Amino acid sequence: MPNIHPMIVHFTIALFTAAVVFDVLGVVTKRKSFEAAGWWNLLLATFAALTSVISGLIAASTLPHTEEIHRLMEIHMTLGLIVLGLMLVLFVWRSLNRGSVPARLAGVFLLLGVIGVGIMWTGAYYGGEMVYGHGMGVSPMMRQMMSEHHHHHEGAEEGHHDEMTPGDTTMMNMQHPDTNNSSDETEEHHLEYQSRPDSGDER
């Protein structure tokens, strides 16, 4: 499955930012057109955010990555989930108010929006670090990571064989009794041959 997260997440960033800007302008200027623009941007941003989070979780579970990328990924994921939660709160609140910014608590509504945008931009920074700083999702880097993982896995298996204990050897002998019996029979034949009198001495 192709990684569609980078294609969708930018819509979320642009739409949510525009929604907060239009809401601020609507409250300051008292113009309903700005509030309407803010509402539609918030509506679209919420659906884009849901898709972004789902596609991001899929990408995190399928794309190979290093430990450093994993650390950045967890921060990016946590911030993304917080932003999604704030957007859902704003969306439901706005929906219950028939698409308008709540007049009595407009300051609280806008504050939550500004905080959400700030967290979203911070999460976008970590997302950029994963891609542009460490090559997450970039094909050549992905091939290199998969190759290194494969070699590391092979090295671990070789190390496991090298570190076999006597108990492991006993278990292998128990699993392959035919090999042990063949070795014992060969040794018995060798001893029997050595114990026979030499043909020259008989003469």
C-alpha cells in the first residue's frame, strides 16, 4: 500500500490554520463571511486530520525505520493525536452552535484553536525531521534500512549458533539420533579393525 500520509497531512495543516485565522478575523471584524469561511475550513480540516492520523499510523507500522526515527515518530504521533482531539472538540462545539463561533466563550474557542495550530506546527517539524533529516519514506533510504536490518538479523542468527551451550548440543543430538548412531557405529568398526591381528603376523 502506498504511503499517502505526506499527500494528506499538508491539507490538514493548511485548512486548520486557515480556519483559525478566519475565526479570529470574524470575531475581530464581526463579519459573518469570515466566520463562515472559518467553519468550512474547520469542517474540511477535521476530516483531513482523521485521514492523516489513520494514514500516519499505517505508515508507522509498515515503513522500516531506525531507533532515532522511531523516537521522533512517537513525538510526532502524540502531537498529532492531541491536535486531532482539539479539532474534534472545536468541530463538535461549533456544530452545536450552528456553525458560528460561540459568542460568550469566543476567547476560549479561539485560544484552543491557536494552541491547536501551534501543536500542529510543532508536530509538522518532527515529521519533517523524520523525512528530510533521516530519510523516512524516501526509497533509497528505505532500501538501505531494510538491507541493514537483514544483515543484522543474519548476524544475530550466526551469533546464536556460535554461542551454543553443551545443553543446546545435547538437544541437537537428541533431535538427530540417526547421525549419532552412525558416528558410534563408525567408531566401533574402527576399533574392531585395530584390534584384529595383522595378516603378516599370522604368517
